Amino acid sequence: MKTAYIILYFLSGLVFLIAMLGSSLTKPMFDSISETALETSGFKKSYIQSVDERIDDLVYKSKQIELQIEKLKKFFSSDKVDESKFKREQNLMLEKTFYSPLIGMFNFVFRTGFILLSLIILPFAVMFHLAYRSLDLRKRVRRLESIVQKTHAHS
């Protein structure tokens, strides 16, 4: 029973630490749990990345049209068009505005759940500890009683 309450104390502390360090050390673990939860609910990251790619394609095509218009404007002048403004960029609009905040929200929910789990485990550890101490105290009292009875019997 002694090992049971020690293990429960340790487990409670470990789960609490994991939850409290969720924004730094254990962030990849919580991100993985959150992504798995989102995928099981139907929000797959690959779908969002696919839509983001299509949005980036549309933005790139509009930039190419804008580049052609700029070239036409500059055709009659000696000014050069800065083509670096019109390069393809990866904006990740949906991922940044929808998916990442959702992952953050799930991380918070799971961290809160881990804290609650550690607070549920802790009373069990305390109960096992108190039960062990009570049994140990009863053994000591019985041993003392037997010693006292033996000394009274000899006198």
C-alpha cells in the first residue's frame, strides 16, 4: 500500500507538471493530441492546407495580372518594374486564422483536463496514505499493548 500512495503522488505531480509546462516543454505533445482530436472530429489539416494552396494560387494569379498591368504602364517609360513584389508567397490564411487558434483552444482544454486529472488523483493518494498510516499506527499500538501486557504479567 505504501508503494501505491507513492506512485499516486508521483503520478499526480507528473500530470500536474505536464499540464503546467504545456505551453513550453510539452507543447508538441499537446499539439499532437489536439490535432488528433480535430482529425477525429473531421477537421483534417491536409484539407485546410489544400484550400490554403488554392487561395495562394488565386492570390498569385491576381499578382501576375497586376504585374502585367504594371509592365504595360512602365512600357512607355524607362522605369523598371520590381518583380519581387509579385512573387508567389505562402500565406497560410486559413491555417493561421482558423486551424492554429483551434489547436490552441484544444491545447488549453487538454491542459485544464490534465490539471483536473491530477487533482482527482491526489485525493486517492492521500486516502491510501492515510489508510497506510492508520494500519501502521494500529500495528504499533498492538505491539505496545503486547509489550505492556508482558511487562505487567512479569511483575
